[in-house]
Amino acid sequence: MTKVSMTVNGKAVSGEVEGRTLLVEFLREELRLTGTHVGCDTSQCGACTVHVNGRSAKACTMFAAEAEGAEVTTIEGMNNADGSLNVIQQAFQDHHGLQCGFCTPGMVMTAAALLKDNPKPSEAEVRHYLEGNICRCTGYHNIVKAILAASGQDVSAIAAE
């Protein structure tokens, strides 16, 4: 067993893990932060996307020990200080960017990383950035619209689907 310590959503945490423990398992099973989903275990679907030291990472392909000393943000840490939805989460709700919700945490985390790097992306840039995230319900149209809206762009001309 190895002791790991990191900051998750602004709080110092630590725990004992086996060397093979994935970050997603540590978050879900040890810390009970179940918003980070396990979809494919192969980093293909993006449901497990978190931020590690400010960069997007798929937690199903990263060992918990690799996050030693890191700053980790999960979907639970994305809300505003008062507990309300942040601008990206609100845009997903307002523009129907979710259906079953399984992919939503990963999509929101990916969108946050995109908007940090590119505050005003084009539709093509959003679609390209989302290539590592799979949604089986929405067809992506409203997810893209929500991300564009979260960036402050006018999406009134984009038809709802």
C-alpha cells in the first residue's frame, strides 16, 4: 500500500492505495466523489475527465499515485462558491446539452478546459475538442451550442435539435 496525498476540489485529502489503484477509483470509492463516471476503462469515452494541475485528464488511465501532491478538480468542484451552477453547467441546462446525464460531468470538465485555453472557440473547434468524449443520447448539437453559449457567444441563430 502507498499513501497518496493531494488536493481535491480545494480540500487536502490522503489515503492508502494499492499501486494499481486508478485515480477514478480513488475519487469514487475512497473519497465518495461519484460524479466522475467510469464508462469504458480505456480512455475512449471521456466520462472520467477531471482536471489535474489545471489540465484535463482522463482519470481511468491515471494511477492515483501519479496525482501525488496534485491539485485535482472533479465535477463536484465546478459549482460556484454559493453552490449554484457555474456558467458551463448552467449553459448545459439552458440549452439542453444533456439527456441521460452519464457523459455530462466529463463534457463539462472538457468544456472548462477548452474555454480556459480558447475563450471564444468556433463551432468546429468545439467539435474537435470534444472528440475524446462520447455521448450516446444527444447527438452533440446541443452540447456544442451550450459550450458556445458558455463562452458568451450568441447562439440564438443556432436551431435547437
